[in-house]
Amino acid sequence: MAGLESMIVEDKQQLVKSVDREKTCPLLLRVFCSTGRHHSASEYNHGNVPSNELQIYTWLDATLRELTTLVRDVNPETRRKGTYFDFAIVSPDRNSIFRMREIGVTCSGQKGADDSKTLAQARFTIGDYMDINITPPNRIPPGRRQRPY
């Protein structure tokens, strides 16, 4: 009979560092929303930013669902059930050219896989911008409806 070995396998999950929001100063998150598409990354080059800026004070442990709620609070058109929020981080590369990286999607009135993703988990760096493509329920492309959330 062959010898048996046992091995302990640990699941290594990303540790989410909890922020004491009473003692930790929030960061300024500069958010730029548009309907139907993301802004072009070139709109952020040469010290420029799109004109529709929303400033949010938050922490690195803020979730995409939390950010969705904050945007909905100031923008009544986005409160309709079925409105999608596509989040992207806009940050400069080594040559100071801005690049956009999509990080997740939330939907008003529905739970989704990206709801609990935090800014820290998305590798957000203080000084980056947040670009949100807001898609109202009546403008959802046919392929999007079939996406599991």
C-alpha cells in the first residue's frame, strides 16, 4: 500500500483592509460621468478634464455599490431600476499619457458581482480619476441584457 500524504491548502483571499472612517481622512475622488459611453482617455491629457466633474470625498475601502449610491443621490435620472454604471479608472502612464482601465459594473435595483469591489481592490491610486459610463435601462444594448449579474 502506498504511503498517504496530507496537505493543508489555505485559500489566499485578498485581505481588505478596513479603514476607520472616524480617524482616517477621506480622499477626494474626482468623478466624470457620461451617458452611453466612457469619455475618451485623450480628454484627460495635457492637464484637461471633461467638464462634468462630480467631487466625492471617500476612502479606499469604498465599494462600487457605495459610489453608485452617491452618484444616484446627486443625479436623479440615474435612479431608475436597470440603470447600469460602468466604472473605469483613468490614470497617467510613465509618459504622462492617461490610460483608462475598466474595473466593474453595477446596476440599480440588482445585485452584481462587482458591487463589493473596493477602490483598493481595483488598484485605485490617490490622484487617479474615476470615469463612469451611465446607461439608462431604455438604452441597454441587446448583449448586455444577457450578461449574468
